[in-house]
Amino acid sequence: MSNLNTFHLLKTCPDTQARAGELLTAHGVVPTPVFLPVASQGSVKTLTPEEVKGLGFAMVLANSYHLYLRPGIAVIEKLGGLHKFMAWDGAILTDSGGYQIFSLARLRKVSDDGVVFRSHIDGSEHLITPELAIQYQESIGADIIMVLDECPAVGESLGKVQMAVSRTHQWAKRCQQAQRRPDQALYAIVQGGVFPELRRQSAEYLTALDFTGYAIGGLSLGEPKKVTLSMIEDTVALLPVNKPRYLMGVGSPEDIVEGVARGIDIMDSALPTRVARNGALFTRRGRLNIGNAIYRQREEPIDPDCGCATCRNFSAAYLHHLFNARELLAYRLATIHNLTFISSLVQEMRSALQNGTFAAFRDEFLARYHPTDEPVRLEQKEKWLKKRDLRV
């Protein structure tokens, strides 16, 4: 057990903060930097675990909030834990559910003790405390588990964010005290919104408690991208060099590259699979919308330079047809493509780090890749957040 949950730093980039390493878990070694596909309910949507592994992913993210509501923690524990339940032999990171609970603004009530919330499924009332968050994740059997934290919404006042930071610190200490399983790594979550001083206070308090790893939470919630990158830089500078750094909820290709360049080791997001199901497909030049009429008769694949199963076997015209006809195969093929793109991007960054060419790789990628326009991106994020009640 003593060798589990360790992080080995293998290579750094002299021109950026980027670094390559590896995480040792009970379910294998995970090379970093690493991106985690989201399997909130024990499934990466439209794909089997074997397919996810075949795309090059060594770890996935599941969510204890969703799994607590259905099928229930007791069911997963009875059936041998989450790895066996979902037939996944790689590593698993579970989120405590803090973000999901706090996104349900109209359905929860928070106090220092914990959170009383109503299920978004049937309206039933539930209580989650830091101790229960750890208990549930230990029962699930994930390799990396997260503390319960309070995630303030974008635009909250300094005073409200300060209160959230203070509560996050209290809960982190209680989570640490509640942990019983030595084979699981417990990560703390640095909060502080867009206030550098609060980020500093949070990082200093949590690093003094000596967690196995540290996450950066409360970003990519609708703030301008320049602010996001600034907060990442400020926070990473305060985290231990010898501990893994996890940037939560970031998944657009340009943000993954920028995160790695700033010293991030782990990232996750549902964005690649979510936008795939809406017909937005990644290429080295940026996203394309397969629903556009220009693809109606295009014989070429989505991306001629991509070697994924979708691009090897199907034309852009066929995918255009599937999305227009709302065929279920459309969502599978688009998901395979987007996750292949992300997996290849991360593998190329690791190789560039090993070869000492990461800075050049980053510059070349960002010069070619055209991200979604900032006003459009913020508008889309705002709509998505309102849909989830985060801003209500």
C-alpha cells in the first residue's frame, strides 16, 4: 500500500510550466498530463468501457452525487464496487458531488454542517456532509476521491466567496479526518472565485494540511478566458511541485493546451462528449458544425488527418445525414471522433514534453486552432448554467 497514490515528476519544460509525470494507483500507472472522460453515472455516454480504453484513456471521472441518487451507493458496493459494476479496469476519480449540488440553487440549503438538497430526479430530500461524501466514495472504491467543497457562482460578491472558501476549508479538514482507506488518494479543492487573494489563502491553508493532491475548482463557469488563465497561473504557483495538480471542468482543446502549459497534470470535462452529441466536432483548425449545409455532399471524412474509426470509415456527408435524421449512431460516431482528438492531443503533448519540444508544439497548435468566439462561448455557457439552475 505504501507505494500507492504517489506522483512521480519525470520531465519539465524550461520555457513553460508544463510537466510530464505519472500517477501510481491501485488500477495501474496513469501518465500525465492526462484528460479524464466524464462517466458521471458510470458510463461515458454512447461508448463501452473497452472502447474508452481503446481510445487511449487510462482514467475516467465518475460522480458520487449521481451514483448516490441512482442506482444507490449500497447497490454499487454490493455488486463489488464501481470498477466491477461498470466493467472498467483502469483508474477512476470520483467527484464528491459538490459542484452538482451547488448548481441546484433552488433545490438546496447549505450550512456549516453540510448540504440539504432535493433530488433533481424526483424531488426527494437528502443530506450530504463531508463525512458522508468520504463514506460514499470509499464505498464506491474509486482510486482518487475528492473533498466536499462549496463552489460559488460567477459574479458572487467578495464576501460570499470568502464564506464559501472558509466553509470549503472546514469541510476539507473534516473529509481528511473521515478518510479510512489508505488505498485511495484524497485531493483537496482550492476555491476563491476570481479573487487572487482568496485563491492564495485557500492554497496556503489546504497545502498546510498535506493532501495527496490538489484541485483547482470554481473556474470555467462563465468568466472571461483571460481571467481563467490568470487564476490558474496564480494558483499553480502556490501548489507543491511534488503533488499532482487537477484543473476541474476544463475540456476545450485550446484550454487543455493552455492548462498543461501552466503546470496542470489532470483535467476533466464533459464538453468533448456533450458538444459531439450536438454535432460540434474537433479538428486542428477548430470546431466544425456537421449540421451545416456545406457537409451535405462532402465525400471526405470530417478530418482527413484524423485516424479515428469515424474518419476512417465514414464521410462527412454521412454524419450530416445521421444528425439530420437524429439517428443514434450519429452520437456514437461523433463521440468517438472528439475523444480520439483529445486523446491524441494529450499524447502529443506528453511526447513533446519528453522530447523537449512542448513550447513549440503549443505555439504551433494555438496558431492553427481557432477557438469559439469569446462572446459566443460566454453566451453558450450562460445558457447552459441557467439550464442547470446555477445562476437561478
